[in-house]
Amino acid sequence: MGYAFVTFACYACGHVMMANPVRVPSVKDASGTRQPVCGPCMDRINTKRKDLGLPPHKIHADAYEACDESEVR
């Protein structure tokens, strides 16, 4: 059995992060493509969404951890 994670540059701040490839939070860019976002940036995005009366994006508890390789399609 193995584990899987994805390394990415946060779409919002550019910091390089690792995350669960199945559950990493993301937002859509101008073309509609989903882009990964780090935890601190997701917290800021969700604060802004709440201020605007919008529901926050869901962040899974294991979003920034490796997952079992069998979860990756």
C-alpha cells in the first residue's frame, strides 16, 4: 500500500504546498478551470465569502495530507 499527494503552487499566493489530490480545495479561474488553493488563502477566501453572505467553501479535514493511493483515479 502506498500514499499519494500533489505538489502545487497556490493559485492565490504562489506558495508551494502539498495536499490530498482528491480533496485539495480549489477555486475557478477566469476560464472556469479549477485551481488549487492553500489553507491560509482558503481561510481568507472563506472570510470574504461570509462577509458577502455567501456560503464558505468546504475544506475537508484531510485536504492537506496524503491519501491512500487507492483513492486516486
